[in-house]
Amino acid sequence: MAVVERVERLEEIWLERPGVLGWLTTVDHKRIGLLYFWTTLVFFAAGGVEALLMRTQLAQSDERLVSPETYDQLMTMHGVTMIFFFIVPITTGAFGNYLVPLMIGARDMAFPRLNALGFWLFLGAGVFIYSSFLVHEAPNAGWFDYVPLSLRQYDRGHNVDFYALGLIFNGIATTIGALNLIVTIFKLRAPGMSWNRMPLFCFALLATALSLIFALPALTADCILLELQRKLGFHFFDVAHGGDPLLWQHLFWIFGHPEVYIIVLPAFGIATSIIPTFARRRMIAFPLVAMAELLVAFIGFGVWAHHMFSTGISTATLVFFAAASMMVVVPSTIQIYAWVLTVNLGTPVFRAPLMFIGGFITFFVLGGLSGIMFAAIPFDQATTDTYFVVAHFHFVIFGAAVFPLLGGIYYWFPKVTGRMYHEGLAQLSFWLTFAGTALTFFPMHIVGLLGMTRRVYTYDHGLGWDAYNLVETIGGYVLAAGLLAIALNIAWSARRGPYAGRDPFHGGTLEWTIPSPPPHYNFAVVPTVRSASPNWDEEARQEDLERLERDELVLAGGHETPTTTVNDAELSQIAEMPPESPWPIALAVSVTIAFALLLTSHYASAGGFLALALLMLAGWHAAEPEEA
Amino acid sequence: MTRAALLAPPLVLALAGCGGNQNSLDPGGHGERSIAHLFWVMLGVSLVGFGFIVTLLFLGWVRRDRPYLPGGRGERTATQLVLLLGVALPIVLLVALFVWSDLFVLSSTAAPKRPTALTVRVIGHEWWWEVRYRGSSAVTANEIHIPVRTKVTAIVTTADVIHSFWIPELNRKTDMIPGRANRLVLEADRPGVYRGQCAEFCGLQHAHMSVEVIAEPKPRFDAWLARTAEPAPGGSPVFAKNCSGCHQVRGTEARANVGPDLTHFASRRTIAALTLPNTPPNLRTWLRDPQHVKPGNRMPNLHLSNGEWRALERYVESLR
Ligand SMILES: [Cu+2]
């Protein structure tokens, strides 16, 4: 067979059904990544509208634009949406799914159908929780949903049930996605990609996925206890019956603090992808940075009680957790200096993606410094639950997690669409989002110190807060304008942008070795990896062409990808990959119905639909491909 | 404050100057003063660190054509800098901060183990504060009188959900959690009114759950306490019929604790946890339409005749 024929054959094997049906049954990690991307953007828009409504209500004192009921729902859903339905799924689901296989030289994720199932369950959970707005019973007890406020005595509607069941449901989807990422990174790296050659982006996602696996069970358990108490009358959190409301808080933050690192780690990964490309040199201190990323994820599990410094827990506990919290600082400072000094050592071109990284570093340092202040227990006890905290975590979450994402969208846009974004509009969008972020969140530090507590639907005139709040609201709209500019840029450039070619930025990682947009099979030949920046390795790329000639590791005989050993990535086996399938979406629909029935306390029918879901699992396996 | 003024003049103007009387950087007592001090020092160090990194970033842009550090240094120096600035320096600074704030300041501002001269119990309710004095039958709501320059222990608990007790100018906050009694010291250096607000989200009217600490010279405080401990001179039939299911007026048959004790309501400064100043027109508005003034609060709108309203208003205004 000639090279052309081999490639055509690959094309045929990996092609999926056309049209809408193709999207519904797809198992292609790139398509699933795009599904995640568009879905999470819709949730991002919803969370953004919620935020703007709140900011408009708070623009001046004693405003009555929204009622307190509505405000509480907006505030709760803003938090829940941005964390569970935007950041985590866009980083692990969209970026992780799309990019990890491309960066490690694989043809798909390790479990393609599970991957599809993860997406459809995530969508089901999102629709489930958002349907609460239709019945005016959206979650309303804050995103951390403290008991007893969230118990039946104080919150009679379905609001909190939507929250608890929705998060259990979403947790299943996220766990599936995280497992898949871990196995993919462990087993599907191209031969030769030992740990020390794996892109730092993949390290970051590995750390994220591992954290998710260990953190989510605490939240799920917490929500199960809450539902048992709300629906079946158990007493886990009830003092009169020997329960304790602090149990909720401990379990919540055992999940909740690692969650912070789950949110920012992928952003670190994106930063460590963008910086070397635009600084035009490799990252300095590679092993230190890789270790720092894993270390952050690990220490992140030992600091949860710093969210509870004012609950009156013992002084010894306070001091222990304050010390642990301070330790988290060091891996972060390592990374910050590694990024900044790489830029200094290189000959950087400041295009939009790198500008967003500059914004990210600025805001991350700001949010990090205010974060260190909270490790001073007395100061934490003064400022916790005020706008100072709101300022802090928005610099960390919006500034440090979302900015790299936005930069990442521009950076990989040409890879995904094959077209170039508009640089001028992109830079304008950077300055708008940068100014918007600073204007919205910086004054919050000040009003917080002036005594403004968080989660208030209004505030009194005469406390000196009015002017700052007005500036914050204006900032919110500037920020929204910046984000709209990005959306416009994407929409326009995807159709009209000039063709970008294979590697417009001269990136170092494997995704830049293949055409844009990537073909269904990703790599025409399993790529040769001899360094941490394989695309800068001319010889290895030459070797790929020779392999293609020799028909070595082209694997055009079937729907296949190679698996390798965990540490040294030596070729161990050729794995047969499953074809597209309707089972994942069918299973997800049935689970969604089951959750809706649980919500309305129809336990028997809910059990029925769960049983149906199990039956479908059997069907799924019955249609497993024949052993090749 | 002088050191702070040197560090960040515009911020200091913004923070210490204006603002109402709920400003955590305008301390009125020992507890908050140490915290504010801690903040200004941390802010100073943070500004230096922030400035340093942003300058480095800016240098990266200015020197974008030169692939080496100033002085021609290369990757080896850069890696050493990562270790020095990213590992060694933070460790030194963090250890210092830990020892100072988490060992020293924390213990020097902790609530004393032994009972203080005066103990108040503050009980959070959705969405108001009940205040009781140990050793006295005085009960009041939404304002806490204390003698000036005296350590007063506040024992805080809750009647329902979690609230958080916070008087920003006096001390840090502490949560009010079912099944727990947390303690905090209130100590004011000068007479005055110190505003505070519930800091833990507690439902619909979390925004209107404020409280005032009124610090006065000892003799005035003693007189206030004695007067507040006394029962009301008498009851009112309209009140007994419509209001006694929720309120207490000591000395009458109204003994419920769903809403605030009203025995000396007329001498309080505000209505409904600082939602309105306590004036006769505001009282009228509140009684006739509490759900408009503070939507969702636990006092329902009642439908009485004009004559009954007027009798009630006269009675409530007489509870001095
Ligand atoms: Cu409260």
C-alpha cells in the first residue's frame, strides 16, 4: 500500500456518521470536547447573566430590582454554575478531552464511550438543575449550602433538593471524565513519552483528575446525608438528636478546598503551554514545575478547615490548618517565578494568548497575596464572609483560572477550526476583560474591609459603600463587553478567518504536528517522541514520515491505538477502540429521568429507571466490538 | 497608622477616613486594633511583592528582543532565582507571619478563660438579635449596651440557623452555631455606637440583620441596665390579642419569644435590626406593613381597624 492509500484507509475507519445523529452517537474525543465546549459556554453565559443581575441590584443602596428570594437564587446558581457547570467541565471536559490525546499522541481517550456517557450525564445534570428556574425553585441556600438553613424546616421547597441531587448527578459525570483522563494519561502516551517528556499541561490535568477522584466523594456523601435528612427524616445534622451542623461544613470543605486547585490547576497547565510557545523557548525548571503541580493538588487536601476559622473549633486545629495553608504558597510561587523568568529568558511575542497569560499572572499574584493574608487567623476571622473574600476568590477564580482559559481559547482556536482569529479584536478583548476584572473585583477588597458582608441582596446608604459598589457594577459590564468581544471573534473567525495552517505559532507539543483541524484519526502514524517539545524536534518529525513510508505503527488495519507502559511509555499493546454508539446518550436520558423522579419522591419509578440504565449497560457490552 | 500612611497613602485615605461606623480598619478596641495592624503590615509586604513580580513581567516585555536576563545571565541563574525567590524567600516570610499572627496575635486577643466583670448572651434569630445580661432580668434586642473600657464577654448562640456575630470596629467575628456557645471579647476604648452585621448567610433577610454596640460610661450603663431590667407598667388588650403570640412585654401576659422583647422598645434606637430608625412615623409603617419594610421577615402583616392600630401605636410608644 502506498502512503496515500494508508491515510485514506485511516480516514475511512475513523469516520463517524454525518449530521446530527453523528454528534449524538459520537465517541470521538474531539467532538465530545467540542460538545463540552459549547455546553459550558452556554452555562457560562447563564452564570454571567446571573452575576450581572446581582451587580445591577447592588449598584446602589436599597435597590429593589430583584426580590430577596430571587437574589438568593441568583447568587446560589451563579456559584454552582460557574464552578460545577462551567470551569470544571470546560477545563477537564472541553480542553482536557480535546487536547490531552493530541498532546500525548493518542487516537482517542482510553474509554471513548465512557467519555460520551460522561458528557451526556453532565448535560443531563445541567438541564436537571436549571429546570429548577422553570418552577421558581432554584437552589437558594448559597453554593456551600450550610445546614441548618438548607434543611426542610427553613427551606421547604424543592430548591435544595435540586442542589443536592443535581450535584450528586453531576458528580457521577465528573468522576467518569476524571477516570478517563487518568487512564488515558497513564496508558495512551505515544511510545517514548516517558513522564519527563510529557507536556506540563497533561501533568496539570492529571493532578486535577486525581484530585477530583478523591475530593468528589466527600461532596457526594454530604449531599446524600442531606437528602436523607430532608426527604426521609434522618438526623445527621440535627443537634437535638446527636447530630452536628459542622459535619456538613467539614465534608463540604474536604471537597471544597481541593476544588479550588481543581479549578486553577488546568489554568496553570494552559499557562505552561502558552508561555514556551510565545516566549520561543522551553520552560525553565521543568521538573520543579511538574512537581509543584502535583504537590499543590496533594497539599490541597490538608487545608479545608481554613474555611471554618470562625466556627469556634479549637485553637490547636486552627493553628494546624493555618500552617498547612501556608505550605500551599510555595508550589505556587515556584510556578509564578518559573513563568515570569521563562518570559524574561525568551524572546516573547506579545500576541493575545500571551497577553491573557500576563493578565493571569498579575491577577493570580494579587489573589494569592490576599489569600496568604487569610492564613493569619485573626485577620481571617475579621474578613471571612465579607466582600474581601469575594474579591480574593474572584481574582483567583476569574483572574487566575478563567484568564488562561480565554488565552487558551485563542491559542488553540486555529488548531480546532483551521482558521486564524482576529488579532486586533483579540487584543481589544484582552484589555476590556483585564480592565473589567480589575474594576469589578478590586473595589470589593475595600468595601469588605469597610464592613460589607457577602451574600446581602441590598445594603444601607451611609456606610460608605455606595461609590465602590457602583464602580464594581460598571466594571461588570465592561467585563461582559470583553467576553462578548471574544464570542464575536470566535463566531466571525470560525467562518471568515484566514487559513491558519498546521502550526501558526510554532508550538512545541504534538498537537502542532498534525493538520488543523485535526483529522478524525489524529495522527497518520503514531508519533515519535524523543523530547519534551517533540514539534521542535526535526529529526523525530522526519522519522514520522519514514515510519509512514515503512507502514510502521500506522495501524490502518482497524480502529486502533497503541498502549504503552505507565512509566517509560514503552509500546506494550495495540488496543481496539469501540465504534460510535447510541447507548451513552440513551443511558444518560434514563438516569436524568431517574433523578427527576427522585426529586419528586417517586422512589419506585426512580428505581425503575435506574434499573433500565443498568440494562442499557448490558446492551452496551453486548454490542462490544469483536476481538481483532 | 503613621507607618501605614507611608506605605499606601491613597488606600489609607479611602479606608480609614471615610466609611460608616462598620469599618474594620477604624478600630475602637484592642482586639480589632491588633488585627488592623496585622493587615497594614501584610499589605505593605504584599505591595512590595506584587510590584516586584509585575516589574519582572514588564521587563520581559521591555527586553523582549534579548534572550537572557539582565547581566547576560542564562537558564542556570534563572533556575537558581526560582529556588531563591520561589522557595527560600516565601518560607522565611511565611514562618515570620505564622509566628506573629497565628501564635502571638491569636493568643493575645483570645477570649479570657476566666469570667469577665460582665457577660452578655447574644442569641441569633432569623433576622434579629436577642440580648440578655448575666445576673439581670434585662432582655433587649438589636442593641448591646456595654460599659466603656471594660472587657465584656459575649457568649453567642443561635435559636435557629447559623449566624455570625461581627462588630467590625471592635473585634473579629464568631459564628453562632446550633449546639455551640462561642465566646468573644467586646471592649471599646471610647464611648460611641459601633455597628455590626450578621456575617453568615442566614436566609431572606440576612441583609437586614444588623446590630449596634453602644458603649457608654459605667454609671450611664448601670442606670440603663437597671431601667431595662424593670417590667413594663402595664398591658394592653389589643396587644394581648394580636401580638402576645410572638412578643414579650415583661410584667404583662405577653411572654413569647418569636420576636424581640418589647418591654422597653420605645427607648431603642432602631426598628427591625437597624432596618429603620425608631421614630413614630417609621413605627407606624413597620406595624402596618412589616412585609414591605423587610420582605420575608417573620412578622406577618395584620389586618386591624384604624382605631386598633392607633391604640397599639400609642401603647408601643409608651414602652420606654
Ligand atoms: Cu444571620
